[in-house]
Amino acid sequence: MAEVITAPAVIEYPESDGKPVGETDVHRREILHIVETLDRHFRHVPDIYVSGNLMFYYEEGNPSAVVSPDVFVVKGVRKGLRRTYKLWEEGAAPCVVMEMTSRSTRLEDKGNKRALYAMLGVREYFLFDPLGEYLKPPLQGFTLIDGEYTALPFEADGSIISHELGLKLYRDDTMLRLIDLTTGKEVVRTEHLSDALQDALAQAQSAQEQARLAEEQARLAEEQARREAEARRAAEAELERLRVELQRLRGEDV
């Protein structure tokens, strides 16, 4: 009797859990804008991947071992669009995870997810409560030390420094803002990018106009100096002509 060989079962890793992105417009906006803003900020770094609300599978062969961080950043992997993130294929866990938390998600964000991220080796974990519903203060950060999360200190202005991202995070009402520690400048949120570009264009046009006016003033000054020099030479020539004429009338040798 011939041996029957059965093909191994194909394990499916769903690309969606069927849940909406964010539970309010505020949460959804923050998730999308922070993902886009971080992705743009690190666009020139080839081995930093930024994503959010992507199915993150962390145990091969077990589709139920999945989490979907609101925002996460991974160092040491290629950029590119992904349908899901499989830890055993990528070979690197996120270095930073951010959760836009609320009353309805607080137990999971402060409990199960926190423990899972610590187990996965996520070095920094941030919680942001955009509506200020329960988290006091609404922005909190944690760093992984010996497998446990320890609260990151607050700066004098209430901000928190992410050493993994090289950014300072602070709350502005319902928005999370980012400061580049290297330049000291704010990382422009994608929703404000067109305004920033318009401002930059206006400044460039103003500088161009000022340069044009300065060039015109220099040209006019040069023209004025040329005319004055010509007038001076003409006056000197006329004066010399009159002197010669006067000497001639007096019968003097010219």
C-alpha cells in the first residue's frame, strides 16, 4: 500500500483584526499623523521602519500571538510597505512603541500590552491620552531596564526625551509634538506640512525680493556715482576751457 503524504497545513496570518483604527477622530488622527510624521522624519535613514496599526506577529506558527501597536519604530530592518510584520522573518522587534490610550483601552495598554512589549524587548514604551480622560499626566514614557519598564523622567517643561528616537515628546492639547534633539527644531507634523512649505516659500520670495531691491539700489547708486563723476569731469573741463579763454583774452601764454 502506497504511503500517503499529506502537505503541511498552510498557516494564515490575517492582515486585519476587523477593528477600527482608533476609537475617536482624535485618536485616529494622532495615530495617522504620528506615523506619517515619524516616517517622514526618518525618510533618509535606510534601516528605520515606521508603521502603526499593522498586525505584528511575534510567534511563528501561532496566528493568535499577535498585537497591533498604534505606532511602532524598528531599527535595523529595511524600509518598505508590508502587509503584516512577522518577527521571525524581520529579525528585530520595535525599539519604540506608542499607544494612543483611552479609558476603554487603559487596562490593555497598561497591563497586557505593557508586559508583552517588555517581553519582546521594546526598549521604550509611550502612552498618550489625547483627550486627557484618565492618564495623569496624559503623556508618559517608560524605558526597559532588566526586563521591566521604569518611568522616564519628565523635563522641566513636562516633555519626555526618547533617546531611541533622538526626539523630545510633549503634549500640545490633543496633539503630540516632537522636537529634534540634534537641531532643537520641531519636527513638522504632516498635517502642517503644507503650511510650513507655504511659509518657507513666502520667506524665500521675501528674501528674493529683498535681494532684488538691494541689487537695484546698488545699481542706482552706481549710476548716480557715474553721473556725478561725469558731471565733475564736465565741470572741470569747462573750468579749464574758461581759464584758457581768459588767458587768451589777457594775451597771456596759454
